[in-house]
Amino acid sequence: MAAMRHLNVVMVRCPNTGRALSTGVEMDAATFEELPDIRSQIMCPVCNLHHIWSTREAWLDNPPPAVPEIAWLILNNRIAEND
């Protein structure tokens, strides 16, 4: 029986805001450690600019699903109105 591999998401940091960004690429830690220095581009949803990133700057994480900030604001405003 083959062992299950735990997949995580490759993460990078927005150089303008410092926020962590998901690349959308999933892989296991062993594969990630074997990657050569690869450069790629990502459209940052935080600052709306393209960023070049490399595997040397990236890390693996298991981020929570993205929730649009507008939905969060609406939800918080409704909760505040009911207090």
C-alpha cells in the first residue's frame, strides 16, 4: 500500500505589503525540497501588481481559504448592527 503524501500550498510574500500569498501550487515537502531555483510570476491580489518570485523565497503552508474582504466587512457590519 502506498503512503499518502501530505500536500501543502507554495507560498510567497508580497514585496509591497509583506502579506503572504498563495501561488495555488500544491506539493509535498519532499518534492518542494528537491526543486531547483525556479523563478515564476504571480499577480498579487493584494496590491494588484505582478511579482517575480523564486523557490528560494517560497515556503510551504496550509493557508485558510481566501474570503473576500467585502464579505467580511458586510458580515461584521451586520453583527455590529445587532449588538
